[in-house]
Amino acid sequence: MTTSPTPSAETVTLRERGLNLLRSCSKHGQALENHCLRLARFTMALADKEGIAVDEDLTYAACYLHDIGLCVEDPTEKNYLKRGHQFALERTADWGLTEPQKKFLADVMLYSHSLAAVPHISAQGDLVRRAVSVEHSLGKMRHGLDAATCRAVFREFPRRGFNRVLLSFFRIAILDDGIKELVRVFFPSHNATV
Ligand SMILES: [Fe+2]
């Protein structure tokens, strides 16, 4: 019998690490993973369209982590973005990220759900923020992407089961965290922390 060698820390990509973290906390399975994959694909497509250089490996990892504050419990923090950011800070401390990589990850964790432009967000972080609107508008808001590109992403990573995930997330954001924090999620510029 042959066994596969255990991959060393160096051979595990950031994307795999992000997925492993998501799977360690999420009860939503493929429905949530597909949402994260669509977000990463829309981000990469926007980067390509706008000629913005992105770290693809870290982009996938960040997209896997972006909703993790809605999957973990922390009674000390009622804002799910800050909860997720704290989780990511703790779990990625040994990833060897550079300062720009840390800034990008923080931008995604704290501002990807902002409905308004965030003055100090990185160009790469803003790609993810706008990719969220492509995703949640079902491709109606495309930020310059063509409709066929968006349809292909939705076809490759179907939304099957995702409405149930959204319902669970809304319950947490509204009933557990509260409307006041939800407003801060959508309009975070007034209480920016990075
Ligand atoms: Fe999300």
C-alpha cells in the first residue's frame, strides 16, 4: 500500500489554507464555498479588466475567509466583519504574509460589504468589495464585466443552496448582532479601524 506524503507547510497554498479554515467553521458546505469561489472569480475578472495586479492565491484565501465572522462565535464582538477580521488575524499570523498582503486581507475582512466607496481601501481590496455587488445583484451590477463572463461564473459555481445560507447570515446579522452593527457593516467609513 502506498501513502501520499503529508504536504509540508511550504507546499500548502494560501488558497488551501483559507479553504481549510472555512471548512473548520462553516456548516454551509458547498453552497458557501461556491459563493466564495464566485467572489474570487469576479475579483480576478475585474482585476483583469482594469489592469490591476492581484495576488491570486491570497485573493482566493481572502474570499474563503470574507464571511467567516458569520460562521464563528465571539460574544465579545457584535460586528461580524470585526469578528471575522479578529479570527483571520489570529489564524493567519503564521502564514508569513507581507505588510501589503496583511493590508489586503484586512481590507477584505473589514470592508468587502461596504455599500459605499471606502477612502483608504487598497485597489485590490476594492475589487473584492465591488465583486460582492456583482455576486449579490446576480450580475445586474457588473462594474464593466460583460454579462457572458458573469453568467459563466454563476454556471461554473451554482448558487444552489445559497439562499438558505443568506437566510442564516441575515438572522445572525440582524437578530444576534443587531441593526446598529449591520449599518456599520454597510457604511463602515465612519468607524474605520485601519
Ligand atoms: Fe459573502
